[in-house]
Amino acid sequence: MRVAMIGTGYVGLVSGACFADFGHHVTCIDKDAGKIAMLREGRIPIFEPGLDELVARNCAAGRLDFDTDLTRAVKEAETVFIAVGTPSRRGDGHADLSYVFAAAREIAAVAEGFTVVVTKSTVPVGTGDEVERVIRETRPEADISVVSNPEFLREGAAIEDFKRPDRVVVGTEDPRARSVMAALYRPLSLNQLPLMFTARRTSELIKYAGNAFLAMKITFINEMADLCEQVGANVQDVARGIGLDNRIGAKFLHAGPGYGGSCFPKDTLALTRTAQQVGTPLRIVETVIAVNDVRKLAIARKVEKALGGQVRGRTAAILGLTFKPNTDDMRDSPALSIIHALLDKGMRVRAFDPEGMDEARKVLPAAVEYGTGPYDVAQDADCLVIVTEWDAFRALDFDRMKAILRQPVLVDLRNIYVPDQMAQLGFVYESVGRPVGQ
Ligand code: NAD
């Protein structure tokens, strides 16, 4: 099958490379000429484990190529995916659909024969109807069916998620489109693919409901962590104690600095805007957003507490900048608000991240200094702050750290280490929802 993928970012490139790996012929298209030039030279514009090898293999097999212009690929394709960004619209928090509609217009202008246009971008309920309208306006005679197929992959584990998904949701009321989508995903059926067909609007809403639920779970355990700190309980045991209940499930119950990333913040916000617009406000999701926003700002106080309130002129060594490990994505990372807060408090900030430093430099204030590794940034710092739980920070040599830090202070926002062990090593240790002695 011929596939055109419009938008070659985290979702488009991974999905395109995986479809190619399943044997389809895929052209990934992007307006960003720099990105396409890199890919044509065999370089990968993002960090995603395993992606370089997957892209190289499928390019070599002649199943994957790249273009800045969609004309040829769309003409030949039976399925055209829209995988462009849908960021928060400045000012009101609605999803900005301008990239989606622009792509739809371009597709409509050149499509030939029956073409299934698949919206993979996360879009508010009803967007499929709008995409259809845009296409009809551009080319009334085009034989196009618009389908919703939201993506659930996680950055850092994207290839595995795409190839072995918990479920694939396809929203369409059109039997012709349904059989094309079934054929497209057929190669996954060896893994007993749970392919779920629904109405288009339902499919669009499933994506937002899923992200809102996960954001709520994280926020719930974060508030429990705050309570644990006040009453002398251990949030990790609380999480385990409730997570072993199958009705709750153990995942997404790790207390930390608040959720971030390229999806949860913008998607929860867009969902509440949609709901407000139709007069059915989602109070729980609105509260989740508010609680998380406050948390991201307040979490820097842990550094202040660990340093006995004396932070001005002192140096924080930040370990981890990306919103989670195994990605270079800095969008809405909790590190951004933490670092801003520390700088505002008059601290000097030195930072290290295994993959995110190029992206971090683009979005962090110029005052931030960067080091070459955890021990490099720790040299003469007043405290170590773990913001992202990269493997590289999971087995630090604390004797060495103690020797190079100005004072042995560790703020562990991901609960990697054990409070009692850190106390034995002579560290002032702050974590999330876990008192020393437990
Ligand atoms: P991204 O910013 O990494 O990539 C989007 C790409 O689209 C950019 O490279 C941009 O240049 C390109 N683009 C924009 N308009 C274009 C056009 N008209 N023609 C060609 N290219 C165009 O975004 P992403 O993280 O891949 O997210 C894409 C969508 O998938 C979003 O709606 C997002 O919410 C959703 N999503 C993302 C993830 C994730 O983990 N990143 C997971 C699930 C869903």
C-alpha cells in the first residue's frame, strides 16, 4: 500500500518508518526543508531510541523516502496521514488547527482516485467534519474519505508502542475507508491487534479522554504525595498499595514534579475548552490542570527547603531537562518552570541532560550553564536536583558526589533513591512524598 505522511515529527517519522517496516511504501513529507535534507542524508532530526536503524533499514529497502512537496506522494497514495502539530492556540488554549487545515487543503488539491485522509494529529472532537468541509471547498469532486486514527505512542518507547499497541482506534462511518484502514494495519495482526472501529467523533474524543485520565492519575498521586509529607506516610507504598488493585492499575502512579511534555498540558487544556464551548464543563480536568500548574511552580521550594532557605547566590546542579527520559523533547518540561523559579530566587543554575541539551538551549534562559555530565555540573554546586529519571542518574557515585559538591544536598524529584540510604551517606535528602525513616 502507498502511504503519504504529512508532518515528519515525533509521530509522523515514527509512524511512517513503522508502516514502511510493515511492508508499505511510505513517503514522509515536511515543510521544514532542513529536516527533510537531514533525513535524506541519513540523519535523524529527533532522538528516539531505535529510530535511526529503523529509518536506515527501510530507506535502504526502498520503502521509505522523504519530500518537502506532497504532490507526487499524495497522487500515488491510498492513505494520506495528517501528522502535523496541534499546539495550544496562544491566548485561549484551544488546539491550533491551522496546520491541519493547511495540510487538508494541499491534499485535496492534488489527490487522485479514492483516497483516505487520516487525521493522526490529536484534534478536538468535530475536527474530522471540518477537515471534510475544507476538502469539499477546495475540490468538491475529490473522492476522499476523512478518518480519525489518533496516535497513542509514547516518546522514548515510540517504535515498540507503534508496533505493539494496546489498541488502534479508527473512527469512520464509511465502509470503503474501513476496509482500507483494516488492510493498512493488517500486518500488525500477528500481534493480535486490538483494532477498534468507532464513529469519527468518538475516536477523536477517545484520544483526549485517555490523556486527561492519565494526567488525572498523575495529579492524584502527586496530591497524595503532598499529603504523605504532612502526615508521615510513604507515597510509593500508597501507590503500590492502590496500584495492585486491578481496578486502579499500577501505571502512572509515580509522584513527581508534575506532568509536562508535548501532549498532556495542551490536550487537557484543549479538552476543557471544547467542553466549555458546548456547555458541559469538565470540572475534574479543569482542576487537574490548575493543580498541576501550581505544582510545577511550587516544586522549586523543595530546593529552598533542602538548602535551609538560603538559596540566593548558590548553585543548583540540575540533572535531566527533558520531560521524561529517552527523548530530546523539551516541550512543557517541568524543568522549565523549576529552572525559571530557581533563577528568580537568585540561584545559579548548571544543567546536564543526556539528549536534550540542544533543545534546552533554545528554550531556557541564557543564564543557564551546561555541563558535560552529572559530575561536571555537580562540581562546587550547593545541591544536586534530579528532574528527569534518565538511567545515567540512577546509580550515581555519591562518595564522589560528596567530594565535589560544596554541600551534600540532593533533591530527588523522581524518587530514584532511598531516603534512609541517602541519610546514611550523609546527604540532606528531599524527595517527593517520602519522609526519611521509611
Ligand atoms: P512535531 O512538531 O514533532 O511535528 C510536526 C511536523 O509537522 C513538523 O515537523 C512541521 O514542520 C510539520 N508540518 C506542519 N505543517 C505541515 C504541512 N502543511 N506540511 C508538511 N509538514 C508540516 O509534532 P509531533 O510531536 O509529531 O505531534 C504531531 C501530532 O501528534 C500532534 O497533534 C500531537 O498532539 C500528536 N501526538 C503526539 C505525540 C507525541 O508523543 N509527540 C503522541 C501522540 C499524539
